[in-house]
Amino acid sequence: MRALITSVALSLAVLVTQTTLRAEEKKPEVDTNFVVKAFSGGVAEVKLSEYAAKHAADDKVRDFADKLAKEHKALNTTLGENAKRLKIAVVAGLERETKDKYDRLAKLKDKELDVEYLQCMIDDHEKAVKVFEQESKSGSDSDLKTVATNNLPTIKEHLKEARAHLARLKK
């Protein structure tokens, strides 16, 4: 009898521990993906835009890059606060892909730099639109859904502007 009670007690302890660990580990994947992808993409856009704001040949591209750097810094602050709240680790440095893009930009001058920067922004913002739309539709954290929903129009506008600047430069 004593062995049976010990066995039941041990089984209950294991079950409670497993349930607690699952509850702590179980962050909705869509929310985690959103924070990680949006934050790392935002860091990349800030770094590339800061470079272009200083080195682009075209005044309108420099102004656009400066605007993007400022707006994405503000968004990154919000994303960083949410990552901290949800205990999600995010990368604050340059990932390899971003470093490669930055190095490519640094080797270019004049119109070539402007065109490459704008193409990077188009590619990055196309990805960002998908990430923000996914969170807006399927996210489970209400704060993150609000961030995604409120910033999606701005991300789409950045994409539209980047395309317009690129089309203007290619004429």
C-alpha cells in the first residue's frame, strides 16, 4: 500500500511539473516569430537606412532613408519592450544577411548605391508586410496584434515609396 501511495504521489508530482513546464515554455509560435522577425528586420532597416541617409546621391533617397531609420527605431523600441515582457530573445546586432547587404552598399557609390539600397528596402518591406499581416490575423497576444495592425499601413507605405523612388531613378 505504501508503495502504491508513493507511486501515485510521484506520478502526480511529475504530471504537475510537466504541465507547469509546458505552460511556461508554450509561447504562441506566431507571436514569437513576429517579434523575432520584425525586430531583426527593423534593426537591418535602421542600419541600412542610416548608411543610405549619409551616403545616397539622391536627396529624396537620403530623406527617405532618414525617415525610415527614425520610424523603424521607434518601432524597434516597441518591439523590444514586448519581447522583454514576453521573455523572447531578440538579436540586436547585425545578422549575416544584413552584414552582407551593408557591405555591398558600402562598396557602391552614387546612383548604384541608391538603387541597391531601394531594392533592399523593397525586398525587406515585402517580407515585413507578410510578417505583420500574419500577426494581425493570427497572433494571440493582444498587444502584439495591436502593434502589427497599427504599423502595417506604415510598412506598406514604406514599400510603396521605395518602389516609387526606384522607378524614378531607373527612368
